[in-house]
Amino acid sequence: MKICLIAPQNPESFWTFDRILPSLNKKCVFPNLSLPTVAGITPRHHDVVLMDENVEPIDFDVDADIIGLTGYVIHKRRIFEIAAEFRRRGKFVVAGGPFASLCPDELRDKVDVVFVDEAEYSWPQFLKDYEAGTWQREYRQDEKPSMHDSPLPRFDLLKVDEYRSMTIQFTRGCPFTCEFCDIIVMYGRRPRAKTVDQVLAEVRELHRLGAHNIFIVDDNFIGNPKEAKHLLAAIVEWQAANNYPIEFMTEVSINLSQNDDLLVLMRKANFTTIFIGIESPRASSLKETKKTQNLRESLLDSVHRIQRAGLEVMAGMIVGFDNDDPAIFEEQFRFIQDARIPVSMTGMPNALPKTPLHKRLKEAGRLVAESVGDQFVLTNVIPKGMSSAELYEGYRKLLARLYSHRNYRKRVMQLILHKGTQIESKLIASRQDLGILLRVFWTCIVSASPRRALMTSSLLLETLLRRPRAFRDAVTLALIHKHLYEYMRETCERLDELVVELRAAAALPPPTPVDA
């Protein structure tokens, strides 16, 4: 059979870095790993084509027997549009992935087959059933598959050169019980891991295909610290034998700071950046959402210890928990500044279907809608500790302060001066780096606004004078700010409109302007 697997266009967000992709000479930050994974599960006697709408237009005239769609809740509208267009042309359309797993009822009348949960076992079964003409409307993988049964993803079917980073997965599942998180709903609380040999085979294949950056997309890479240490030791050996060709990134929980062995191994394995769901500096809000792993010691101490080990911390932060009042916005700002975290993905709470938070708020009548809104800035939660107008206005002011040129530059410079050295810390590591530097010079200095030109040039110059080995970090973070700032300004404009509407509905005076 001929099978076409499709990932929809990502709606722009802080995560997508759309504004700086031309400077990186890329079309997307990283691919949806579902595409090569499902292609790898597919028996080789079938022909498989991958289409990622983030790097190429969808060919609705593709010669295929089966069209497979994947995506998250934020892709909901586009998934519906793509499915409708293919079905209009008489194609057989199936859908899986996080949106299908969390909201199967919303998809049943939009596609021919829905896949719920993981697909290592259900996808091959469906293909057999389809060939026999006995396919079912829904395939549900109740038993969590062994990661040992997950074959090498078909990375060779991706346009590797179009992405900034490639993606692999080591484990699924997380041992913690954060109330708002959908990971334990989909993957369970017992982390399941691939073997070291499996992961190294993926690393070697991506290296062969020309990748220089790999994002390990585990929702908690250290959920099983013993297995993580085994893998890291093997990566350290491989990196040293191959002159450190790959930079790694991943997601971890904050308790990494309390494990010196893991910190040393991650540095030696050439991990450069990690994402941590810190969520809030307020202990009562962390207790509320059952983020107990963040309460074991001072969050500032934890972040600084990780930074001293040579790792940059990106943070996930949330404002609008039940224990948050209007004072939380200043607390969040002060924490992020003091923690010297340049990139903080700060948002408002969204209760995803099937999560404990969704169940609790639905029972309390505090959900605005049954599903998350299509816009990044919206929340489907009615706040408890403040009005909706106060939440939106406080969030708007927080974003403007965080990504002002002055505050961002201060965080970057503090990180550069205090972060430990990485295993590979060259001024310019490759010809690709030189090309990025020249494009950054043009985009962020020569043709930029006076404020951006001043921030970028002063940041790069101070880094060269005070810590030249961190020059690549300074270039990268200066470029990242361009996207964050521009997207923040547009987000704030939308928030201003919402705040005006909310205040008018509550007969309150209009909001005070904030200079970003």
C-alpha cells in the first residue's frame, strides 16, 4: 500500500521561533517525531511518504491509499481542515497522536479511523485489517507497549536539512503527578525506556544524515535516573570518539539539581540546554498543582546549581493558579530575573481533557470551554484568586517586562558570567555558525531598530571582553530575543483587546499602558 503521513502547520507561539528561522537558514525548529516513528513501525513492503506542513506545502493530490494525520490539541482546527480536504477527494483518512488520544470524540466523524494512545502494536494491526477489509473505526492501545519494540524511526524520510534540531525519544512516562499534565494520562507514571543500543543507533543515523543538534523529547529525561545514567555514559563515549559532533537538549524535572552524577554526565555528553517546568516561585501554587518535586529546596539554588554545571535552563512558568493573586506577577518577574533564565515560556493555565485539573474544574463549573482555545494566549480556566481581567492584564504586563530589551539583556549577561563551561566551547564551531553570525549581524544590528542594535552589539562586545568562550551563547540568545520580543508585542496587542473587553463587561476603567 501507499501511505502518506502528515504533520500540520504549527500555529505561531513562543516555541516556534518563526521570526528567526530565516537567520538560521531553516524552515522549522524540529520535526514532529510521530512521523518517522510511525513510518518505522510500518512494515517495509508498504511505501511511506512523510509530509510536514512546516517545511513544505501539503500535496492533496498525493498518490496514497491511506492518509495519516497527527498533531496536538493546538493543531485541532488544521487537522479538521486537512482531513476534510482529503476525504472530499475520496481518500481514506486516519488520525492519531496527542489530540486523537485526548479528544477522540471530536475526531470520530472527521476521519475514518481514530488511534488512541501509543501505536507500536495497533498501527501494524490496523494495516493487516485494512488489507483484509476488516478495519475498525477505532484502535485503542490499552497495554503500554515496551519501548524495546519501537524500531528505528525512518529519519531518512525527513528533510533533515530543513530543521534546526532533530528529535529522538528515550523514555515515555513520568513518575510525578502534576495536576495539569497530560503526560501521565497518555503514557503512565512508570517511565519505560529504550535500550542504550536503540538510542545510540538513532544518534548514529542522525549523525550520518548530517544533524548537528538533537532534542531528546522525553517529558522527563531523568524520570528513571538509573537508565538515564547508563545512556549518558554511552553518549559520552560516543561523543569523545567522534569529536563531539552533536549538541543535545532535553526536558527534565528540577530534581536534576540534586544529582551530581547526572549533572556531570550531561555536561560530558555535550548537553547544552534543558527545559524545566518550574511553573511558579510560590510554594502554595506548587502544592496546589502537586508539583512536589519543586518544593525540596530553594528553586533559585536548584537553577543556579544546574547553570554552574554548564547547562542553560529554559523554564516553563504559569500564572493563574488558584493560589495566585495579583501579587504573583511581580513574584514571577523577580524570580525569572534572579534565576538568570533568559528564555521563560510563561503562560496561563489550560486544563487539557482527561487531566485531573480538567476533571476538577469541570466539576466546579470553572471551565470556559471543553477544549483549549486555538490562540496561545488564551486560558480555558476561570481564575479563583483574581478576576479574568486582572489575570489577562497582569500577564500582559509580565510578558512586556520579561522581554524588554533591558531586562532580557540583564538575564543573558548574568547567565553568561555564571554558567559553567561546556565540554565544547568554541568561539565559532563551524562554517554554519559563521553564517548564522553574519545573518545575526545583519538582522539584529545593521538593519535593526536602534534599541535592538544597541542591545545586540553591547551584549556581544561585553561577552567578548568578559567571557569570550561564551560568544556562541550570546549570539544565539541575542537572535532568540528577536522572535520572543516580536511575538510578545503581537501577543500583548491581542491581550490589550481582551482586557478592554473584560473590563468593559465588568464596568471597570481601561488598563494602564505598559512600555515594552
